[in-house]
Amino acid sequence: MQEFTENDKMVHLVQANPNLLPVIHRFGIRLGFGNKSVAEVCAAWQVNPAFFLAIVNTFHNNHYFPEEELLAFSPLLIVDYLKKTHAYYIGFSLPQIEELIHRLLESTPEQNNEMKMIEIFYLAYKKKLTEHIVEEEEQVFPFVEKLVRAPETLTDRVFDFNFEKDHEHVDLELDDLKNIILKYMVPNYDELVCNKLMEEIYRFEKDIHDHSRIEDAILIPQVMHILKAGK
Amino acid sequence: MIGRTVIIVHPSELVCRGLASVLDGLKAVRILCFSSFSEIRISEHAAAHKLLLFVPASCRYADDLLELRSRIGEHRLIGLFNDEQEIIRNEVFDELLSINTSGNDFLKLAEDFFEEGYTDQNDELTNREREVLRLVALGHSNKSIAENLFISTHTVISHRKNITEKLGIKSVPGLTVYAIIQKLVDTSDISGDQLL
């Protein structure tokens, strides 16, 4: 298992795994790394290098999840990162997949009401996911920020959000979407569009899986811990 | 492994033969008839892959049956009764049926039992599974599907498990899309929010 460190060159991360580029961008870091190390680039963009590496390594390795290390970071850092991934999903991943599904269905001469259901299924999925994201942004994250910054202003210290069920559901339907296309798509379609769509779905699936894991295994336990300590 | 077996125990030869001929349509199932419980050498059948037993529901056998159940593998025990007045120990049986039940219902019950957990090589859905899937797509609950098809909710759940395994589709919206693509239901039967 490859684990990146502060002394690695930043450019080496992207060369080793191009899927890391969106994650790096999410931290506000821009290209033009030259030969600078991770530590140097992080310093230049005012990013916490330990946190950056924990996230990047989690993303890079399926079996890497430094739970203790992540739990030690401020919940504010976690929330900030989660917000940025939300923005990426809403601003890029979800519309991108939508457009590709639309183009895929347009590319088949057998386009009919039945195949059209794939698009309707996706739109329903997107709507549910967006609602879930909005709920986190409007209720959960502000609660966490208040709890850390100004706990005395919190009138209600009850936190009963549990998103594991929602997350499971999101995973399930994305998996169904993949299977429906892979197993039951009619044979006439534009293969380039299809390749791109599947690539994008797989990438998104991995991204959102990591994202949910950080919420369920890091953020929620952190909040519970703070609430318990404050009693 | 001995395959799928039906054992019918009944003192009336007519009942035995009648039920056996009704169930004759089952594929790859062995049917055995006995006039009394004592004739069965259960050790010979304990290893059967799936065992469906029809026995008289009268109390006389209850303790023997309970003991028997602990010794055999996957099975279903159906008690046959003559009239409602009979004294029957409910807890012994999976299901109680009057001997006046229609042949079709007997057959359906047996089909469901043997279809449960039975996966075809080619992963094609069985007719019964397609029917369950159609109702799922139309938005029915397990309970309502059970009522529609005259089967237990337990059987519905087991069908749904098999459907999901065969198709690789787990969510209700996903199954609905599959049902439409396969033309099991028409798009006009589905309202948009059924996918939500």
C-alpha cells in the first residue's frame, strides 16, 4: 500500500493517481506545483498538511482509514472539507452524470419510454441526494460549527442525526444504476459516451463512499464526544 | 444430496393419491405416500435437500412431529384437517390446510416452497418471481403482495431476496426500472414519485 508523506512531491501524487486531482483542488490548491513537496505546497495555500495527507491517503487507498488520526482533527476542518465535497458533487459530478446519461440515451435509436426510465431513475436519485446534502448543510454543519465555536449559544444540545441509513440508501441506488446500465442497456449506443459515463459513475461512487465514511465514522462520533464531555 | 422431496402421510388412500397427482406437475421433485406416520423411516429423508411434509393435523402425532422437526433439514410441515372442530396443536405446523383445499392451491404452495432459495443456472426469473417483481414495481407492500398471490409474507420476502440476487438490483426504484425495461409493467402504470 502506497502512503504519501509530506516529503513527496505534490506532482507525484497526481502522477500516481490522477483521481486525486479533484481532491487536491477541493482544498483550494491550484496547479503549478513545480517540484515542491506536499509540505511546501500546503504551506503556500494555507492548508493543514497532516489533514490533507489523511484525506488524500484515504482516497488513494481503499483499505486505509486512519480513524484515530482523523478523529484528532478539529471538527471545523472536517466540516469545511465535507462542504467542499458537497459543492463538487452539486456543481460538477451530479450534473455531469446527468448530462452523460441524457447523451447516452439520445445516442440509441432504440430510445423509448423504457430506456427513458434510466434517466428518470437517476433524476429521482439526484433529487434525494440533493435533499440529503441540503439537510446536512442547513442543519448539521451549522450545529457543529456552533458547538465548537460558541457552545454557550446553543440552546438545544440535542443531536439526533444519524445518516448511516441515508448513506446506505445512496450507495444502494447508485449501485443499482450501474447494474441496470451494465446488464440491461440495449446494444445500440455511443460507446464513447458510455465509457465516459461509467467512468464518472465509478469515480463518483468512490468519492461519495469516502465522504460518507468520514461523516459516519469521524464527524458524528466527534460531535457525540463533545456533547458528552460538555454535560 | 437427495433432491427435493414431498412426503404425504394420510390414512385415506384417496387423499394420498389425489394430492400426489395434483403435485405431479412439480419439476424435479420426488413424491412419497404413506398411510401412517410409523411407516416413514425418517432417517432416510433427513438429508433431503428440501422436504415438504403433509400430515394429518390431529393431535395424536404432535410430539412425534415436534421431535421429527428437530432432526430434519430445510422443510415445511403442513397439517391437513378434515373439519374445523378438530383439536389441533397449532404450534406444531407451519401451515394448516383443509383437505378440501383446491388442488391449485396445494400446487401453488408446493411450487412456492421449492422455488424459495432455488436459483436457476441462467439467473432467469421464475414466473412467480416475475409476478412478485411486477407487484413491487406497482408499489405494493410485502403484505399486499402476499394477499394478492395467496402466499405468506415470509414467502414474498424470500422471493424478493432471490430477485435481488439474480438481478443485482436492490432498491425498489431500481427494481421498478428493471420491471419497465422488461415490460413487466407499463410506464403509464407508474407514477413519477414511485421512484422516490
